Amino acid sequence: MKKEALRVTSTIPVAPTTLYFAWIDSGHHSSMTGQTAKIEAVVGAKYSACNGYVTGKLVILDLGRRIVMSWRTTDFPRDAADSRVEVHFETLGASTRILILHTDIPEGQSEKYKTLWNERYITPMRAYFSKFLPDPRNPPVRRPPPPPPEDDEEEEEEVPVKGKGKLAAKPAAPVKSTQVGKGAPPAKGAPPAKGAPPPKAAAGPGVHKTDAKNGVKAAAKSKSAPAPKAAPAKKPAAKKPAAKAAPAKKPAAKKPAAKPAKGKKKR
């Protein structure tokens, strides 16, 4: 029996990897062809497509590049062997150039299957994936960039210093100067009133009394020399153990008085 072959090529507006995974998935294959398909993405697994009209087995799965499978329809003669289909995916910009090589077709059926590939695969797949592309007749509205944020005139609050729980105190607002009454001391930093005697210099250490009375600023005494370091206290001498007292001497025994000699009489 003679064998025939055919070749179909087209461009699908989708990435090669996306089209590859859609082909070997039952749900996506059914959606993009508009006909029920059952496929398990395992080499050697059986599949069916076009509502059961096409059946076969997966032979080679080359991720994003090629799918090779055995292929036959219910119109094949019973004694005819399965045909061979190779689907190649090639990147073409943002789209995919698909090439279908169909060989070992029974004699007289190649033209019928060429129509099948175009009407049941190429045309519906182009329409299916075009839905996800933006319509060139309705380009997206360009939004102007947001204006830069305006600088706030108010002073920013001070950030608390690490290790301190409270915020740093803000500088106190300046107090308005008021007129100094009679007898009241002038405000700090205010110029002395006209005719008022110059302020007396406070007498302090190193200022002579006469200079203090006349209001003349006296020069501070030169820095005193550093006090001599105190000598380290001597460690108390270790006490020597007291000498043991000598044992008391025993009292000497009293000698008995001498007896008078015999023969001598008292006068």
C-alpha cells in the first residue's frame, strides 16, 4: 500500500512554550480546537482528539520545541498502520511558527487530513490565542505621570533618637520683649537704659574687691596647678604573734629550823 505525506505551516500569536503546554493538556487542547480531547503528558500515553475521531500515542515530548506522536483516524483501513505526526514550535518574535509534518498517511487521504489540520487546528487556535492580545484598534489610554510631591512648608517632626523614648524638645518660641518697669531688672540680653549705671560685676573667686566695686572685669586667675596626688596609704604591718609567757616558777620549799644542840642549858 502506498503512503502519502503532507506539510502544514502557520503563525500562532502566542509564545512557543505556551502553545506546547496547551497542546498536551486536555482542557487547553479542547478549548483551543473547540473539540473534546483527552491527553496525558507522558511519553507512551494514549490520547484522543477531535471528539474521539483521532487517536494515538505520544512518542517524543521536547519541551517547547517538538511533539512527536502516532496518529490515526476512524477512517483508516483496519490493516493500515498508524501514521506519524511531528509538530515543531519555533519562536517568531512574540508569536510561534508552527510546522506540522504528517507522514505515513494511507493512499488517497492526505488532502482530507490537510483540510482537517487547517480547519480544526490552525484557524481555531489563531482565534483562541488572539483573544488574549490587545486590540490594535483600541490602544490603552496613556495616563500622565503623577505630579511631584510639593515641599511642605511646615517643619518636619524630629525623629526620636535611638535609645530614647521621647522626642527631642523643639526650640521654644521667642518671647516678645516688654517694657521694663522702674526697679525691675532689665530683661536678659536687653540694652541698658539711658543714664542707668553699668551693672556691677559680681565678685567671685579670683576677683579683687576694689575691682568688683568699680565694675571693672577682672581677669580670672590662672588655672591652679593640679593638686599633688595623695600618697597611697601604707598597708598596716602584720601583727607578730605575742611571745609565749614563761611558765611561773614553783616556790622554793622552806628549810626546817635548826634544832638546839643537846647539853647546852639556858642560863
